[in-house]
Amino acid sequence: MKIFGIGMNYAAHTEELHSILTNPEGAGADPVVFTKCDSAMLIPGKPFFIPDHLGRIDYEAELVVRICRLGKNISERFAHRYYDAVTVGIDFTARELQQQASRDGLPWTIAKGFDGSAAIGEWVDIKRGERREERGERAAAISFRLDKNGETVQRGSTAYMIHSIDQLISYISRFFTLKTGDLIYTGTPVGVGPVAIGDHLEGWILNEEGGTRSEEGGMKRSALPLCSAKKVLDLYCR
């Protein structure tokens, strides 16, 4: 299993990151891709033990997609066939190590890929067998949020992503063969912040009254046949 992360895939978070990092990896025409080791995976029901030797640890809530078939050099028009479920995950980040790596022009591997840094929620299946146009619309409308100690700290929607899910799958498959079970953390919206012992983190997939408002002001059909909100991640920090 491979775990891919996407950096700076929301414009507001990119601005936020520039205020945190001295020399962040720029969000150019192509996605910013990094990887995590399989030991980074934190399965549902397990607490996150905050490492005491890595400095400040930040939460970064993200929509995660699960790859469901083997693929290489996947065309964007067919990318919707290569994932079958979504959930909310948390890309825990050692922020001080990331800042140092950014200043030195080094990769984010240690800051992003340490053990337990990829929390994952329960999967929500996406219906298959739909027309591509319908699937594309559904993918554009998946919304999520993260609550910390009962208060919402992050809200995101694939409608606001710089690079769509299909674009990410197509791009990554140019360099890595995607296999069943691989995961893509699709990027975090604005609102990242530190965690402390005792914090309670809850991730939700949203169905905001039948649709998600696009940046142009119109309504896009809801991504999933859910109630108003479905909790998929329930995590305590220890």
C-alpha cells in the first residue's frame, strides 16, 4: 500500500502556509506530491500518540480517496473509475521540522511521514456504474469538516480544490503505478493548528442540504447519498 499526500491544494491554505513557512514548496501548474510510509497509517479506533521529540504537531484534515484497481498513465477522463470510496483523514505534521526543511530546501518526508501521522476514518462507498458526467459532478461536490473539542476548525469541499480528484489520480499515475488499496490524501483547507494531549478530533462527510455551493454561486448536486452529516473519524490525542 502506498500513501500519497497533496500539498497546497486549496488557495486559502496556500496563503496560510506561506505565513507559516519561510520558503514553502510552491503550488505551480502541477500538484505538490509527497508520500508517507505504511507505518504512518493510523487505523480507525486507535488514539494518536503525540510524539514528544518532534516539536509542535499540527492537524491537517483532508478528504481521502481509496484506489480500487491497478492503473498506470491513467487519462483524466477515466480517472473516476479508479476509486470507489472516500473518507476524512488527518495528515499530522511536525510543523517545526517542516519549517526547517523548507528553509533548507529539503523534502518534507520526516515532518509528514512519521509513525501514526496518517489518521484515517471509516470509508463511505461511492456508487459505481454511473455516467462519467454524473460521477464528475458528484466528485466536485464532496464536502467535509473537522471538529476539535466540539468546535469546527476546518471545512473543505472538492469544489474548491486547485487540482480535482481525477486530475490528481491522472498526475500521480504518470510516475507511480496505482494499486488497489493505495490512498490519496487530497489536500487540506485553511484552518490547520496544533494538537495537545486530550484533544478530541472528529471528521465528518457532509451532505449540505442536497448540494454544495460552488465558487460561482451555483449549487452542485451532493456527492453522496447521506444524511446531513456522517461522522467517519473519531480520534483522541494521547
